[in-house]
Amino acid sequence: MARFLSEAWFAEIESSRAEVAEGRSSARATDPGGRLVLKQVVTGTPEGEVSYAVVIEGTAARVERLAGPDGSADADLTITCDWPTAAAIAQGHLSTQRALMQGRLRVRGSPTEFLRRRGQLASVDAVPSEVRQNTTY
């Protein structure tokens, strides 16, 4: 079991993604809205500051570990929060909307595209279920 946002957690996501890709066609689902990149910066983790991107294309989403807070210049939206907030959201104990209303999330960029595609975003999950079930916090 890997701890949320640890190197081992990112490795498990990558391994799971490779297994899924191996077992099916590599064709990607397409979306007329195009690609959307959401960058997440989490401060105060046991590993220090952790940055990653969730890349969404159609109904497919993937997590990419970034090297440092400036690791992805093409992010449509950047969300920054602390470790307790990120862990609470990941476990389903706190909604992103509530965290935003409580001032626990900082958002940079234009949320217009995010809001326009919120229905699509609700149906994608970048973390494979077997990784999510085995994650510790």
C-alpha cells in the first residue's frame, strides 16, 4: 500500500495505467472540447511540496508527476492546497467546492473552461480504483 502522493503512489498509478493500456486498444476517447490540464500543487506533504497534473482528453484522464511547482506550463488551471485538504478531498471527506468556499484551495488561471466542462469532469477519474482502494493517508 502506497501513501497518497508518495513516489510509490505515482509509480502504482503508472503501473496500473500501463496494465490497462496493454489489455485494450490504445485508441483515445475524443472530446470536442479538446484537452484540459489541471495542475495540482500540494504543500506540506511528508515528501515536501508535490506537484502533478491531471490531463483529461475525452473520457480518459491520467496523472503525471511533475518536477517542482513550475513543471507544467500548459496547465489550464492550477489548484494549490495543503496536505490535509488534499487528503480529505481524495478520501471523499471534503468536496472541492466546499474546500474552495472555505478558502482552503487557491486557484490560478481561468476557471471558465473548467466550469464549462464540469459535467465531463465529474465522470472521469485519473486514479485507478485499485490504486485508490490501496492508498494510505
